[in-house]
Amino acid sequence: MNIQKIVLLKLRFVMAFIFLWAFFDKLLGLGFATTSEKAWIHGGSPTTGFLSMGVQGPFAEVFHSLAGVAVVDWLFMLGLLFIGATLLFNRYVLWGAVAGIVMMVLMWLALLFPANNPIIDDHIVYALVLTLLAIKDKTGELSIGGRF
């Protein structure tokens, strides 16, 4: 196995862990981003905190209106689980990556304009990593090198 394959494998596992961790923390309230009493299994809404208090920028009102909506909660949680599972098990990676890119862009839009950089934040970086994984999955190869 060459270094490129090892790095892509690690990227896939790291991204899987990011999405699966968010899913399980919001589902069970592991005490990191979500306390036990606010866990989804205890009747909490996985989207209320972020969408009601965390959003900013020109689309804030749109995102505020989605806070706590049951369909949005289900789509968000199923999205986290689906994205994480596709990356972990290396099945349907293209679909999982596309769903992840959409989720990351929406979260970036909810936080416009980021405090530390007016354009780029971790959501854009994650979307680019998912794009890389999707390209690799679609073509079966990824050739990074040569002249830029």
C-alpha cells in the first residue's frame, strides 16, 4: 500500500469518526456538545441549540425557523449516520460524500461570516476533504502530483 492510499484511508476514517461522533453525541448526550438531558433519545432536539442560538449572518432567520422542526431533526441525524457509515464501511462513498458536502455548505451558510476568517472555516475544509474522497471513489484512482 502506497502513502497516497494510506493517507486517503486515514482521511476517510477520520471523516467517518467526525460524523459518527456527532451522531452518537446528539443521540445519547455523551456530555461533549450535548448533555444527557438534551439527548435525542430523551426528547431533545439535535438541531435546536445550533439553529436557535449558533447561527449568524444574512441567512440567520431562515435557519432560526428550522430549529426544532422534527423533519429537520430526522434529516440531520439520518444524514450524520449515513455519511459516517458510508465512509466507515467504504460503501456508497460518493453518495455519503455528496450528502456531507451539502451538510457542510449549509452549516457554513448558517455561520456566515466566520469570526476568524470571513470566507473559509472548517466546514469548507471538510467539504473539500469529502470532495477528494468522492473523486477517489468515483474514479478509483487519485493522482495528486505533477506541476500545478
